[in-house]
Amino acid sequence: MLPRFAVVCLAAISAALSQDAVSRRYVEGEHLRYLLKTVNNGMPYEAQAEGIVKKDADGNFFEEYSWSHVIYNGKPIELPQSSIDFRQRVTLDPKQPTKIPDLSKVHSSLIGPITDFMTFYVDLGLAIRAGLKHPSDHTYRKYGTPASWADGTYVTLGESSIDFDVTLKSIEKGVAVLEIKHVPPQQPQVHLPAPWMREPSADTPNNWVEVSHRGAKYHAAVGKEIFDVEITSSVEDGKILSAKMTNPVKTRVRDCNDATLSDCSEVRSQDILRQVEIALIPK
């Protein structure tokens, strides 16, 4: 009988030879737990996602996660029951793309973790559907359709429009490393409610916009957003082992007195930098 580590190595080699280098092989009932850490313009926060692999009535696999242990700037956040009960559904099944959940049902401290976690799944899902097999294999996906993080209460408009540039960087010791760049499309599709928002904030048309309530006023920002993402996944079963994201946004900002964003302060520049990482917590 082969030692267990030899059996695992042979299984990984067999999977690599018979399937794409990035391909998720689900086992119903498998439990996964991730720690997400973010630094948003110098402000740190973290949260834990605990999930289980399930199968729907049509036989399609997905992962269902609950969120907990939210810590913002060193202080624990007490989540309301609606956020404790919230379940996020993501999947790497190429037949079932991950969808944006209803963010109106979660505490504001969870919007960032939920959308960032989803980003990693969307990115790896693109690589899986592209059928990348060998190091340096590459695909460019024109997309542009706006993704929204508006919750309808605090953030009334939040959209980003991007294309995807995906490369399989390496395959070593049973681990695949992928690089996914989110880049502005030639013609971004974000909705810009005020004429002043059309002036570019950087060297491309604006592909990012956010409008939020600040008491009785509105905080409006528009600009250029990119993401540089690196994901490591297991060749054996395709699950995400770790991932990191660098997300700079170069914006033009105004504080406004009205919902039409026409009675506003002078425009000022503001740069945003978010750095996000997740890691699979060993069982």
C-alpha cells in the first residue's frame, strides 16, 4: 500500500494531466474557512468566512458562507442578527457563475469583505472557463458591465466597469498561481448622474463611481479603478488556497447638497488604496 502522501501526489499529478490546471472538483459536504484581511487607506479590518459545499436541485455545486469575527481597526464589530443569518453563495462551477448577493440585508462592515471575497471567486471562475493549462497561458475578457455594491441606504450608487486580463503564471508542487488584472474598458458602462463626472480623473475614461449619504448631504466620487489580483489554487481539487488584491482608485470628489449632484463643493482629488488578502484556514 502506498503511503498517504504518495497517494495524494499521484492524485494531483493525475488531475493535472487529465484536466485543466485550474478546475474545481467539488466534494459535497466539504467545509472551508477563510480569513480575510484588508487595509483600506491605512485602516485595517478583518473577517472570517465559514462555508460548506452544497449541491442544488439540478446537481450544480456551490459554496455557502456565513460571516463572523469582524474586527475593524482592532475593535470587534457586533453584527445584527440579519447579518449573522446572511449566507453568501459563490461557486467555481463553470456552469453556475457567481452572482452579486443582496447587500441591503447585511451590516455595512460586511459589504467590503463580501464583495472582495466574491471578486476572488469571479476571477478564478474566469480562469477555469478559459481552460488555462500551461504557464503563460493567457486570456482577455471584454466585459464592461457594471458591478454594483450599493446597499440602497448608505451607498445609493456604487459601480465599477472593468475588463479582465487573466494569466496562468506558474504551476509548481501542486499549486497553480494566477494573475488577474482588472482594467478599464475602452468605453466604461458606469452610470454617471452629473455632467461634471464625465471629466476623466486619470489617463482613461472614468470606470468607477460612488455616491453616499453624509447626513443630509451627498458625497460623490468618480474616477479610475484597477485591480491587481494573484490567486493560488490547488491543482488537486481547485480550491482557493490564498489570494491577494491591490486595488487603487484615483478619484475626483465633491460634497453635494442635492440628489442631482449639481449644488456641490469644488472638486478635489482623492486617491484610495485597498489591499486585500484571504487565506484558507487549515482544518
